[in-house]
Amino acid sequence: MSSDVMMGARPSGDVTALWDDVVAAVAEGHRFAGLFGTARPEGLVLTAHLAGAEGVTVAETVLPVTATSYPALTRRLGAAFWYEREIADMFGVIPQGHPRPEPLLLPQPAEGALRPRPGEPGGPVAIEPDPRALPLHVVGPGLFTIPHGPVRSGVMESIEYLVETPGEDIPHLNMRVFYKHRGLEKRFEGMTAGDGLLLAERVEGTATVAHALAYCHALERIAAADVPWAAALVRVLHAELERLACHLDVAVRLADAAGLAVATARFGRHKETVLRLVSRACGSRFGRGVVVPGGVSRLPLVSPADLLSDIGRLEGAVTADATALMGTASFLDRLRRTGPLSPERAREHGALGPVGKASGYSDDARDVRPYDAYPTLVLQQPAPWPAGDALDRLRVRWDEVSQSFHLLRQVAGELAQAPAGPLRAGCDVADGRSVGWAEAPQGEVLYDLRLEGGRLTRCRPRSASFHNLVLMHELFAGDILTDFPFIEASLGLSMAGVTR
Amino acid sequence: MWALRGLRDGVVTTRWPARPDPYAAAVRGPATVLDAYPADAGADGEGLGALCPTGAISRAEGPAGDGGIRLDQGKCVQCGRCVASRPDVFGWSEGSAAAALWRPGLVVPEVAETPERLAELRDGLRAKTAALRRSVHLRHVDAGSDGTEEWEILALLNPVYDMHRLGIFLTASPRHADILLVTGAGARGMAEPLRLTYDAMPAPKIVIAVGTDAVSGGLTSPSYATSGGIGAIVPVDVWLPGSPPAPFSILHALLLAIGRMP
């Protein structure tokens, strides 16, 4: 794993110079991977993440304690759109020149509101969100808004889509994501590294393993810990099983949206088979408790030979059904040219995971910034699909599914030969700060954390779901109301990871 | 083509609860207390409590207390720390029967007044749900979950669990709903939508708190953004811990709520 590259902190308050650096780095081919704030005694630290082959670079500057605003990055780099709104929610500073500086995660009046201020000890005991702080956006004659959520039909996570429509087309979509905000970044503060791991596993539960990995990678980089080979294999095993489960979940939702009852049942059953294999391997259906700082808690409770035969059987069943699904014309018709994301926009935004790959843009952390056993295993990275519609997003997922099976077979083979030995390297960290990453089924997850005196003083999880969901605004070119469930399902995101 | 494909593997559906199911019996539930009076409890009592990241472990004190170890399964996030470091005192509960009809019923070993109170609650719930019998409709609300509880509820629709065989269905409209499944720690942003959904349901109505977060807030509480469980927002009839609870445990809680659990 490559080491942190820190671009020297900018002179205090010189936000413009920091943005110059960020914009220049993006122009040179880095991917803008996130932006967040931290309240420190010296002021509000603004931190940008830039991803490249050498790792994830941190660029930051400090706003003076008295600053109430700063020049917005969004004007120069559109991908910062939601990040700057989140900073405004958390700290009450205003990004000057932001095209829509309204609340995102925590709707409150602009004046006199309580702010969580992550990084600063203490903080408000309760903050009641006030949806009246959010404007309605209906413009133009004959348009009306269909509010969709937060309590929606089926079993869904809470989000509200405001669909603005003259009747059938969707010229504009608005998202309200604040409903299930849990304030997790403040919850991390004061926790030990061990307790923080448990919370990291619950930031975005369907990507438990990827979050645990990104979190532990950050700790291991501070401690310069080398994960033992067998443990690195077990990590990949669970990360890839998690990918299978998530991609099968998307197949279930898409088949369900198209009314294919048998396909829905078949993929639902395969997903259950994966979760049961995970629970047999570690006791938890979501791989909780497997990844620990420095390694893994134990070897799988299933023998490598059994793993291999289970994986083989599952691969046969999934591949056959996937082939049948991709030959069902009535299904493909619903996905083709639905919710397209142009390659230019995908690149500009740095779209993560399958969403980016389906628009010809791939920055897979397993490949570009590999970790654990990935540098040694053969990844067989398939070519990205270029059309960027819901169909290509599903094709990317099937490619990733066969890639995962290929990796799982390698892991099972390697585990059978791995020498017995410790499964954890020493990873006791009391002080330090680092960034860790892992490729979740939804795309890259980042953790930026700081420990002081054995306690977390800041922990910033950035899920792929948060980074990608904002793109949904732009996916409705020519699509109509009945395309909505296909577009949403094709993104395969988790609201828990968005709102935290 | 799909019709033939659907017949390919024969019947994959469990017959639980009418017949035993090995996976249902092997479900890992919350941690439990194996030995409430370990020999070293006097010296180490405080240390046992510190094992738990959510403070589920305590000692029964005061006039009614007997000094024994108590574990509140409603707070257990199944991290396994207590089981790993004191396997003589703590172990995993096994099987799907994790739910309780009152909040103190989740404390193990059970408190003295539990059996009486339980019979009373069960009768009350049975009277309330007698009319539902074989046709029950569910509405789900996410009040700040981590996303896994939704997966486990949805699993009940897959052919392995197929809750339709038991006459249990999902409904989109709260007007048709008999049971409200609530997940998540009670995010403040969801308090009003949750209350409105509850109010829109016709009586009799039952609320099931699905998951440790919904029961007690779990690891995500206390927080400025959550209310430490959904009990602060709507009245709860069935408490189901688990992080997340397995589909069989959710099915058990549903059948328990409508008096169909033997």
C-alpha cells in the first residue's frame, strides 16, 4: 500500500490557493474524492481528498475562527456540490457563490441554529431538523411536484424524491436526503479505535466489510502494520461475497421493477445463498466482526474445499439466470437508454464504482490503489461499458460478479495452502491521522480519521453512495415516471451511507 | 422460459414454524448470560460491564437485586466481545426466538416478574389481533437504519422464507396495514413521518421495533440526530433485538405479535 502524500497545508485562510491546487490536480488526472470540515482550536480545517495511483492525497487549509463564509469550490469543481452543502449544515459557514446553498443533511434556519461541529468536543444534545428551511423548486406553468417519500411503497430506506413534472416527463428532480441522518460523525468522537470499528460497520450496513476495511486500513497505515497473508485473503473473501450480495440485490430490484416474478425469486434466492454462506463462514450474515485492526478475527468456519464447491455451485446458478435475464427482451427494453450518464459527466464528477464504469470511467481501488491480497491476486479488470444507461450499469455488475467469482476461487485455493500463523499484526494506535480506502460494491469508501490519546477525535466516513447519489439529478433526460424505479435501482446505493 | 426456470430447483421454501428448520435453529441471536454468578464477580464485576460497547452488561443491585450479572439484549449489537473474553460467563443465544413483548423482557437472566407480566401482555395482544388471524398486512418505516434491516425484511419475500404462505403481506398504504415494522434508532428527521404513518393505520395496530437500533439506539445513540430507539416516537408492542435480526427472527416476531407462535 502506498503511503500518504500530504500536500503541505496552505497558509491559514488561503482557501483560494487550496482550490487552485485541487483544480490543478484534477486537471492533471486526479479524481476529486471528497471534501469535509473539522472544527479545531485554530479554526475550521477544510480537507479535500484527491485520489490517484499513488494513494489518496490530502490537501487542506484552515479558516480562521471568525470566518463565517469562504469562496465556494463548487463554482470551479461541480463535484463539490453536496460536500459544501454538508459543510454548511455541520458548521454554519457559508460557501459564497454556491449555486444552491440550501441545507442537505440537517435542514435548519440559516441564523442562530445549533451546529454539530464535528471535531470539537461536546456539542448539542439534540438538533431538530426543520424541513421549512428547504425551499420548493417548482418553476414554470403547468408543472407540479409529486413528493415520493420518505415513507415509500415497499421496504425502502428513507429518502424523499420531489419529482417535478408536467405529467409524464421528469424535467427536474429534487432530493431530500436528511430524513435518516444519524449524526454518526459526532458519535465516533471519543470512541476507542475498537469501538469506532463497530460503528464503522454500521455506517452503511450493506457494505459492512468495505467500511470496516477502509477504517482499518487507515489505522494500519498509522501503525505501519502489515496484515498477515492469510488474513488478507479472508478480507478479500468477505469483501467479494459482499459484492456478490449487493449486485444480486440490484438484480432483484430491477427484475421486480420489470414485474419478472420468477427472476425476482431466483435472484432473491441466490442472494440468500450468499448471505447464508457468509453466516456459515463467520456467524454474521453481513460479515460483521471479521475485519479487525491488523488482520481478521478468525479463519472462516467453512473449509476452503467446501468454500470452493459452494462458490462453484453458486456461480453456475447465478450465471445461468443472469444469461437468461440478459436475453429477456421485455426486461432489456426497460433498461436500454434509461437514465443515461454521459462519459463526460462521469469523468468530471469522478463517478464511483459500477456507475462510473458503465459510463466508461473506472477508478477501481482494488486495481489502482490495491490493498490486502489484491496486489497478488489476478483481478481480470473487464473493459468499462460506454453507454452509461441502466443496462450498462447492470452489465458492469454482471462483469463484477464473474470477477468476484474468479477472485473467490483464487482465495479459496490460496487459503488451502496458506501457512498457519497469527491472523493479526500489532496495530495499537494512540495518536495519528490517516486516510484509508476500500472498494465497496457501490464504489470506493474513504475513511479519514484522527486519534489523540487513544480516542478518535475525528472520523469522517465518505461512502460511494454519498458521492454518486447527487448524479441522480441528471439522469432523467427524456425519461418518464415509470422509469424511476429502474434508474434508482440501477445506481444500487444505500441511503444509510448517504446521510450517515 | 422463466416459468420452466422457476421449476428448476423444486420447492426451496422452509416449512418453519410448522416443521423445524436447521438454519432457524442455528440463527445467532444476541449474547446471553451463561453464569450470572461467576466466582470472580466480586472483584471483576465492573470489568464485565466495561466489556460491552453499549453498556448492556450490568449487575442487579438495590433491594430487588441479587448481585447477579444481567445482560440487556435490547442493547446488544452482537459484537461478541463479551463472548470472546469471558466464554465462561457469556455465550450466544441460538435460534430465532429473540423478540420480547415488553422491554424489560429482553434482560437476561429474566427478571422475577416476567412470567406473569408476559402472560398478561400476550393475552392483551391476542385480544387485539384476534381479528387478523390469517391475513396480516405490514407497513415498514425506516427511522434511521443502517440498511441491513431492510434487506432482512425483504428476504421474507424470497422463495426461501416466502411469508405469503403464512398469510403475511406487505402493503404500500398504512390504511391497509395491521403491523408497523420500524427499523433504525429513531432519526429525528423521521419522527414526524413515522408518527403520521402510525396515525394513518386503522386500529387494532401493532408496532414491532426491528433491530437493536430500533429497540435502544444501539451504537448510534446517544446522538443529536437520533432519539435512542423508536419507543420515544411510537408505542411499541414487540421488541426485536439484533444487529440486524435474521429473517427467521423477524418472522418469529411477526408470528409472536399475532399470537401464532406455538
